[in-house]
Amino acid sequence: MLSFCSRTALASHEGLAGTAVRGEAYVFLPVPKRLWHSSELNTSWASRPELDAIRAVRKAGIVARLYNPPQGQAEPAPVLVHVSPGRPRPPALEDFLALFVNRGPAEASPRSRLAVCTHGTRDRCCAKWGFAVWREAKRLYDAGLSPFEPIECSHLGGDRFAATGVLFPGGSMYAHLDSADLATLLAAEAKGRIVPEHYRGGVFEPQLVQIVRAGLAREGLFNDLAAPLAVEPDPGRKDLAHALAGDARFAVSLAEVKLAFYGSCEDLAHHRLSTARRTVYVGGRAV
């Protein structure tokens, strides 16, 4: 009988907020899915200089992943680029894109998009749950019921959170999308609101902001993706932070918890348990 790490994580009710993989920019390179193998960084599709560049550019905050391009198109599939709305493009981005220009032109105008990890050769959760979510997202998009064009992409981070996806342009990363009401979630995001029950965080925001944004939304205190949220830890207390969103101010209580989890289906099969400490949102109030 097969065991799935995402089902184990879902049953444990692990807190999700603060687990989004932060980046200054997300770049999706068009590479057929059959070439992804267990790691997208492989020589079946890329040269050594290209692979070295993908690893090196991560230091500049640029996250490069692969996506499965549509088949049968006359024009080359574009390189998809998403940066935080309202922020300048990272200086290292243009040099990085120039290296991959032979694989396709950079998309001229970013579109609303849902990138879903279907990297099943890396973890079977992503094959089973991720592909089902991509298929449902495509049905909604094709029927005009969602503005988010879905793409199949390589590993986004956190096998145990499958099905995992990121919604652009805002950058909301979600977990366990297969157990969510996808149509309702996509409708909320289109209106500029997050769904905190499945929200891992915004990929363009620091971890503490991810945590506080999810907590305030869960309590009904603040839920506006278009409004910047600034969060500062209290200098005298580790369990307190101060949040500012426009004219609204909040005092936020935090705590640190210890987690035990299986990071992948392979870890689960071999009973390799991982542990970590994570900051969690306890409560907030307007001040």
C-alpha cells in the first residue's frame, strides 16, 4: 500500500503560514516534462553553464523553475517572468534571461497565472494530487470561470504540502489545493483576498509577513493582497510584533513551536522524521 507524505501532513494539521519559498522574482523556463527527471537541474535539457547559472542566481533572490510548454504551437514557448507587483526587476534578472534567450523570448506582459507543481518524478504526491489540481484549474480557466491560466511546473518547495501552487501576479503560495474548493479560492484571489486555511504565504514577502498576513486574515482583521503589510518584531519581546497596513495598526502575539514531519514520500517510506522550529501566529488586535 502506498503512503503519501501530503496526506500525513494534512492529517497532522501542521501550520502552513510562513512556508512559502521567497524570491525577488520567479522565472519559469519552457522545458518538456519528460526531461525533468527527479531533479529539474539535469543535463538532459541544460548545459553545465546554464545549470550553474540557475544555482548561482538563487543568491540574488531569483527562483528558476521549469514549466511544461503547450505542444503544437508554431511560436516558441515564452520564458515566464513574475516579479512582485510595483517593485523594480532585480538587476541580476536581465543577465539571467539573456543566457536563456535561445529557449524562448521573455513574456512581454505577465499574465494572471496559477503554477501548479506536477513534478511526479520527484515525489508521487505531486503526480497524484498536483496533476488533478492542474486539470481542474484548466477546466475552470477554459470555461471562463477563473482568470488564472494554469501551468504545470517543477518542484516549488515542500513535497508534503502537495498539491502546491503559486498564484501570480500577487505571489500567493497555497498548500493541499486538492482538498480546497478551488473555484472559491481562485475567486477570492481574483478579488484580492487570500484563503488562510491553505495559505503558505506570499513568495515576494518575508517569512514573518507571511505568518502575520495569514493570521490577520484568519481572524477577519485584515485581508487585502493589494495593500502592503509591514511587520516589525517588538525589540523587547520575542512573542510580540507590530503590523502596519495603511492606516491600520495591529499588535500581534507570536509563539515558537517545534514540529516533527516527513518531508517527502521517500522519507515517509523509510521513517525518516525531520524536526524544525517555527514561529506561529497566536492572535492580533487593532491598536
